[in-house]
Amino acid sequence: MKRMSNVTLLAAALFFVSIGSVQVFAANNENANPSPVHGQFGHKGHFEQDPELIKKEAAHLGIQTDGKDTKSLIKEIREARIKKKAESLGIDTKGKDMQTIMNEVRHSVINQKAKELGIKTENKDTQTLFTEVREAMIKKDAKELGISTEGKNLQNLAKEVFETRVKKDAQDLGISINNKNIRELAHEVREKRIVQAAKELGINTQGKTTHEIFKEIMLNHGDKVEELKLFPNQNMKFYFLDKPKK
């Protein structure tokens, strides 16, 4: 079995506790709005309660799993990942509680993203930058998709970008978009990508559910998942979040 990279292991086992530019802001944010396709991009994904993948991720992080239930392991994995992310950003975690570490990670990640987008960061707090970054990302994607931004509020524009991207993906995969809502289309896109990926990897899909196929891909070919585009678009999650709490 191939060893998964840190990123793919995390995303495989726990979409909802990963420490990308999205989840850092969603964490502990009661006001975070879910995506229109809850479960496709939200924190109730395929592997929230998959004991095998959760234990695998815990072991990879050096966390003892004996005598611990899934909920406890998820908490430990989440905290370990936050600390690892902090360390990768040069943040000293010694003597700090988890909320403080998370806040510092949040601040560092959003500053990095702002700089990537050419947004000035001087004299701006994290919430202000988050708002500016989110708006810039949505408008950038809208432009790439040929969507006019004139006269549209940001939430409606985000929804339009999301729906346009899903429909484009569906058409690229040969999926009919007629008489289907966006939830159905997003589900079909994901399922078709999983089946296609399995065939590329030589996995027998006969008699298996999409969940079973995806799990097999993650356990045996985790290093291939990102290039096969099986993970949700991170920008999409970012679109439907409110400002993080202080």
C-alpha cells in the first residue's frame, strides 16, 4: 500500500477538520453558512465517522488509538493538525491554548491569501481581510467563468459562480444538466469522477457503492487523489462562510 501524503491523509479521513484556508476560518464559527450542496463541500462528508480512516490518520500522527472512540480521535487529530499547521507557519505553540493557536493560524493564513491576491494587509484585522479576500476570490472566479459581477451582491454572485462551475463540470463529464437541481448535479459530478478515477487506477467497481470505491482509492492510492480532482474545490467552501469570530 502506498503511503499517503499528509494532505491527502487528512482530507481523506476528515474533510471537516482539515486546516486549509477554509477550515481555519470555519472552526468554532457558529455563523458559518454551509455550501448549497451540504455534504459535497461541508463538514458532514463521506468520512466523518469512518473508523478505519480515522484510526489510520491518528496512527500517522503518532496518536494512540487504543481505548478511544471516534469522537475523541477526531478531536486529537484536529488539534494535532492545527499545531502542525502552526509550526509550518513559524508560529510558536508552546504554552498556548488551542484557541489561541487557531487564532494565530487563522491570521497567518488569511494574510498569506491576501498577499497572493494583491490585497494590502497593513492596519487591517483578520475579519476585515477575510471579507476582502473572500470578495476578491469570488470576483476572480466569476471573471474566469465569464460571469458579470455588475449590480450583484456577493452572496448571490457566489451562488452563481458555484452553480456555473458545477454545470460546466457536469457538461465536461458528459452529464446532462436538464431538469436537475444543483444538488443533484454536484452529486453526479462527484460520483462520475470517483468511478472514472477508479477505472484509471485499475480498481474493480462492480457491485460497489461510490462510498466504497472512494474509500478504496483513499486507502490504496491516496497520493493520486488530488491530481484526479476528487477533492472539493477549496474556494467553494470559502465562498459560503461568514466572517470568522474574533
